[in-house]
Amino acid sequence: MEKLKIYVKSILIPVIVGGIVGIMISKFIDYDSLIKPYLAPPSILFPIMWTILYILMGVSYAILKNQSLIDSEIKWIYYLQLFVNAMWSIIFFVWKWRFFAFLWIILLDILVIIMIMKFYKKNKASGLFQIPYLLWTLFASYLNLSIYLLNK
């Protein structure tokens, strides 16, 4: 039962953070009115993808926590990348600082890569669960830069 609690808590933290940010930025989202690159997905895809990614993020962290593999470095990188992730939406949608948002998401990409490497060293599955997150943030980096260039 304790392991289940760890999974639930670990999944709920990123999902709740993402949900709060989603609510905070909802009236500022102008994605549909922007000129977008050819590969830009429809706006409906974003909440679906982020929910899946937040769940995977939580599962990945819970795997380490259940095996007592969380140390201060793992905890620090995990919560730092979650903070940087949350702030990107505010920078991009609320403040509309598109170029700064691009620089910020590059920071997120780097943090996710570091997190994957650290998680993978502790538990391979935990690291691999983060690969979709990295792929999505890299794709989001492309979208961010393209939107900046097409809409300046």
C-alpha cells in the first residue's frame, strides 16, 4: 500500500503543477492566432500530451522513490526541471516573451537530459520513461523558435 501511495503522490505533483499553470495561463493562450510552422500540431493535442508526460514523469520519480534511490541531487534536478517547465508557459503565453521563452526551453531541454542521465544511472526504466518528455520538449523548442521567427 505504501508503494501505491508513493506512485499516486509522485504522479499528482507534476499533474497538479501542470494543471495550476494551465488554469493560470488559460486566458492568455494565443496559440491559435499565431502564425505557426508546418509541423505545428492542433492546440487540442497539448493538454493531452502534457498530461501523459506528467504521468510518466511521476511514474519515473516513483520508481526511484520506491527503491530508495532518491538523493538530494535527484530531487534537486527533478524539481528544478518541473519549475523551469512551469515557468516556460508563463513566459511564452502570459508575458509573450517568445525569444526569451526559446532560451528558457533550451535550459529545460538541458535539465531534462541531465535528469534522464541521472535517473538512468539509478534505474534504467526510470530514465527511459523520461525519453518522451525529452522528445516533446525538443519539439516544443522547434515550435517556440519557429513561432518567434514567424510572428516577430
